[in-house]
Amino acid sequence: MGVSVIKSVEIYSPEYLGKKDILLIDDKISRISNAINIDSLKQIFPDVDIFDAQNMICLPGIVDMHVHFNGAGGECSPQFRTPPLQLTDLTKAGITTAIGLLGTDGITRSLRDLYMKARALENEGMSTWIFTGSYQIPSPTITENISLDICMLEKVVGLKIAYSDHRSSNIGAKALIETLSASRVGGIVGGKSGKVMVHFGTPTTGLKKIKEIIEMTEIPLSQIIPTHLNRSQGLFNEAVLFGLAGGNVDLSAGISEKYHFRGAVKPSKAVAILIDKGVPVEQITMSSDGNGSMGVPKSDGSIQMLISPVKAMWEEFCDMVQQEGVNISDAISVVSTNPANTLNLPRKGKIKEDFDADLLLVSRNFKLHTVIAKGQKMVVNGDTIVKGVFE
């Protein structure tokens, strides 16, 4: 049994709890208290590990709900397929929970491979789930259909599709409604989220169209998670209206001018604007689109291929607080609590007794010091402690 105490740390759960001690037993947060008596605890657990975290902040681990952790890309030809991520690519970015999915290539890439990569990362120390489906509709699945994947397979929480993009299947209203319904029913029967992660391309009319289609049904607008909504100013303007109408708004941390996406709205700035415009914080999420391939035009007419970085999640969280003036509670909600709640992930996204011990210890100047996933120290003082099997 692993027992440790984090002493005298300021906690954002995401709500501010003040300076407290946190008792971790195995992979769970056992107790949060003003002062845990170490001498009494050692009588029961002689080998308790004490971590003095004075002058540090404790945050829930990042929940990244859009990660191509088994590789992505390939639409610019086979040599541009990105390789699978390793454990430390995620943990060094403060990510303790990752949801994997397929991208453009649901043709040669396998959901079975994605599922097994999720299990591998879980065995190495972090928490993982996946979305079934891909850009294509009818959606590729592991079992015979969408509903069965979500209902029967433990790690499948919802569906991924693409809309309003030249690479999508360009389906009509009927096929879209049937697809959303299949995911919703699978979630209801299986006790899962059943949400649909919808990739949006650059056209600015897609959000309006999909909203009109959903309003033709009894399906709630919250059934979908439209993502990449900061990829252009026009699409982001529509995202503000979508959020004000009650819809979810997911921003991509890896889509920014910093990472060569011309015309993109900086993710941290997008969060601040959404809040200022009156979109409820609970409806705003951020995911990385990590490990997706990015084609950047060069002056000679060729394409330079880059990889969207998962580390952008931590960078944009820091920028929300330090550059955009978003309070810490709202900022950590956007990258951790809200994704966990949106996908109904059990015991994730909060620092709370009986929740999983997924914690970040951060200095006052927002340097990521320690990453704890399911009670295990993965990164300490910025240095990797636990590596994947093949690292």
C-alpha cells in the first residue's frame, strides 16, 4: 500500500479550498484536512511519504479529451503519419487523463489498435478512454455498431465524427441525426456520456447548420462537443453564439499562431473572450488535438509537416491565468473539471476525497513541479520519474 501526505499546499479543486494537507492512499485521495497528524499516521503506516509543498499550488491533473495518442495524419501521403505517443509525452505536459481518437484516416488506422494503446498507457500509469468512429460516416466501429461500442466496451465513452470539412463525409440531416442518436442511446444504455466529438473545418456555417438540424429533433444541443472552434476568427464568432445558445465549445490548444496555424484565435484568449461574452464557464473546454499532423505551406510551394504538441495544454492554461486574467479556478475547470464532467468520467477533474489522486503541484510562477497520476509520482521537479516500457 502506498501512502503519502502533501503538506501545506494551496488547493484549487477547482474552487479554492485554502491551504491544507492531502492524504493519498494508493490511487485515491483519502483525506483533505487543515492538518494531518503525521505522528499518528506513522503508527499505522510507518513508511508514509511526506511531501512539503509550502509555497506551492495544487491543481487537478489535466483531462485532455482529444489526443491522437496512437498516431494520426497521413492525408498528405503515408510518410506523414505521426508515430504513437509515449507515456512521458503526456505526463510531462501535466496530462493525467487522455481520451484517444482517430482523425482523417479511419480507413487504414484501426480502432482496435487505438483501444490497445489506451490499455497500454493505462497499464503504464495514467487514465485513458477513447472515442469510437472517425471522420467517416457510416462510422468505423470495433463491434457491429456505434451503440454497441459505447454500451459494451469499457473504454469507449462516445463517438468522433467530422462535419463542415472537405474531408468529412458531407452527410445530410437524416444520416447526421441517426448517427447522433446511435451515440446517445449507447451512452444511455451503457451508463456512459455518449457525447459526440465533432471535428469542424474552416467553413463558418457548420455550427449554425448543425444547430438547426439538432433543433429538428429531441436531442439536446449538449449531445455534441464541437471542437477546433478557434481555428479561424469566423468560426470562433459562430462559437460564441453557439455557446450563448447553450452549446459546448471546445478549443484546441495546439491550434494557434505559435504553432503555425495562420488566422487562428489564440486558445487562452478565446477562453477569456467567451467568458467576457457571457458563455458559462461550464460549457467551455480545451483539448490539445495533440499528436495530429499539421501541414504548413512553405515559400517554395512545398508542405512542411509538423506535429501538434500536447504540451500546448499546459502552455495555454498558464497563459489563461498569466496573460488573459482568467482566474485559476475557471482556467483549471476549462482543462480538467469541465472535460471530466462533459464525458462523465468517474472521480476525475477535482481534488476531492474518494476521487482519483491525479494532482499537479505548481510553483507560484506556474512552473510545473510534480505530476501525480493515480497516486504515483510521474514527474518531480520537472524530471521524469516513471517512463513507458519502451522509453
